[in-house]
Amino acid sequence: MIKWIKIGGNQYFGFWIFGLLLFALQEVPYMAMPLFKLESNPVMNMQESSAILDIAEKILGSLCIAIMIFLVQENRDLVSIGKGITKIGFYIMIISLLLNFFGWGLYFNGHQSFGVIMFFLVALPPLYYAGIGLWRENWVLLGTSIIFEIVHFIHVYGNLKI
């Protein structure tokens, strides 16, 4: 982890390479999608229900990624499971990522129901970022990811219901 500029308290504007790797790991299903010959692909072919929610969702998702990678804590090890609440955040991160991958497996195999999409593909990625925020004691990421969860869920729900 690299610390460039102290922001306040124990937080720095810096760079956490593992954060970039965690982002890339969550994006693997999108990278693998072209390898599958999907008869239908509702996730990639949604009609837009709200331009405002679309913009808010993109801003919040991008903020989660940027905060995860560039807001670093002085007192955090490069990679450590931690104890107490940080350990819970670590497990939330791992479980939500594994369930998300499971959901993509269902999706790629033709199980593209509303429930599969909304739970596995929509609700879990922001929860993954929230778990990372809790694990890293990055309260800005945790708060942003909770707002992202709400906006993302409402937005995709509206898009799929059109």
C-alpha cells in the first residue's frame, strides 16, 4: 500500500494494489461473458427506466471502486483478515463474491430468472464492496456502498420490470 497525501485521521490518498485486484476479481464474469453463447442476455439488454438512477448508479459504483483503491488507512496491513468487525467484513466480502460467482454460473447456464438476477447479480456486488469497506475499516467505502446498494437495486429492478 502506498500513502501519498494525508487526508485526515489515519486516512491517506494513496494506492492499494490489492484493491485493484479485488475489483478485477469481481469483474471476471463480465470478462468471461463473451465466451458463452447466451441465447438471451437480460443483464446486458435491459431497457433504461430512469436516466437519473442510471447516472447515480454509475457515479456511486465508480466511487466505490475509486475509494477502495485510493483511500488507504495508515494502521492497516497490506492484507490481513483482522479481528472482530473487520473479520466479519472479510467473510462478508468472500461469501458475497462466491455467491455472486455462483449466480453468474446459473445465469450462464440459462437460469436467468428475475430472482437470480436481482439476488446474485444485483444485490451481491455492492455487498461485496461493503464487506471490503468493513474489512478495511474504510467507512467512506462502507457508506458509499450502502447507498450504491439501494440505488443499484432500485434501478435494475425498474429496468427489468419494463
